[in-house]
Amino acid sequence: NAGVMQNPRHLVRRRGQEARLRCSPVKGHSHVYWYRQLPEEGLKFMVYLQKENIIDESGMPKERFSAEFPKEGPSILRIQQVVRGDSAAYFCASSPLLLQGSNGNTIYFGEGSWLTVV
Amino acid sequence: GDSVTQMEGPVTLSEEAFLTINCTYTATGYPSLFWYVQYPGEGLQLLLKATKADDKGSNKGFEATYRKETTSFHLEKGSVQVSDSAVYFCALRSMDSNYQLIWGAGTKLIIKP
């Protein structure tokens, strides 16, 4: 997986609690992306961040979800007041350069964080 | 908009059988095409990719050829093993989708000994 580290790997939360998912990109990568994989579906883009900036959050639900990538430390995906429909695998990815069009730049994925809301 | 369509699973084969998992796409321009694999309980791994028409990506005995005329990127392997059991995702990246990537729904492959 070329060094993208996600934790926790598995997280169980009761409805109404908060979930925090962490992602450390490959060393030297400044572009971080979060995707969500619902059961039996492909991945869906959520948000793209660079250090201290949210560049594109068009795939993020408008409420309860937020993301950050601080100057120091990992990127955090935060889900407040979780509901059963938030149960999914959340994947973080990073790249050394911005992925644009069909350029050959490679994106590296973490192993994912599986959130289960009970 | 861009889209990717994969054959539905699960696909169940015996060991040493020939594998084809179909993937077709719609996209503007000339997208890059990818196959990712997800083994049980693990994250996504890039299996192979192709960035222009007629390119053939290959890795671990898997191959896929970028066919612009049929807008396809079918995954093939001549002789599958039990260890190939996983979910396979086809994805594309184009001028419109950029880093968002567009993913197929995934095809679960089950190989029986």
C-alpha cells in the first residue's frame, strides 16, 4: 500500500456518537483524498485536501461530516452523530502531485477504516 | 457524465480456469483506466493500469487492454488460483473526473479448489 496509514481499521459506534478516522499519507505527499465504499457498491469520492486547505468537498454530505489536514499530523475525517447509514469502509489516498485528467500520476490507497454503527 | 460498468458478481470459477471480468466505460476524451483489487478484510491495491488507447496493463498474471473502439478494459487471467479470490474494481480518471475517480461497483471473484 506504499505507506498510506489509516486507523483505526475497525470502529464500532452507537448511533449519535462521533467517529474520527485518521490518515497519514505517504511521506512527502501533500494531496489527500477520502472515499467512501458503501456495502456492495464502488467507491465514491468525498473530499480532497492539501495541507491546511480543503480543495474540493463536493462529495461530502452537507451535515455531520467534516475533514481536515493540519499542518502537522494526520488528516482526520470526522462524522458527528453517526447513523446506521454511515456504516461503510472509508478509504484515504494520497498522491505526490495533483491528479489531473488522464495523467499517469499514481494514487496510493490505505487499507481503509471500517465503520459499523449499531 | 463519466461512468464505469462492470459485470455483476459473484463470479465463481474452479482453480486453473480462464478468467474474464468485463468492464466498459463512458468518458470524455481519453481517460486513464485502472483495475484495483480488494482482498478480504484489506484495502485497495492497484492491480494494473493503462493510460492510452491500445495500452496493455499487466501484473501478477492479470492483463487488460485499453480498447477505445469498444470503450472496454476487460480483465483477464489465463489460470486463476484460490488466492485470486477477491473483489475487483474497474475505475477511470478523465479530464472531468480528475482525482474524484469513477468506480465500477466491483465484481466478487470466488475461486474453488
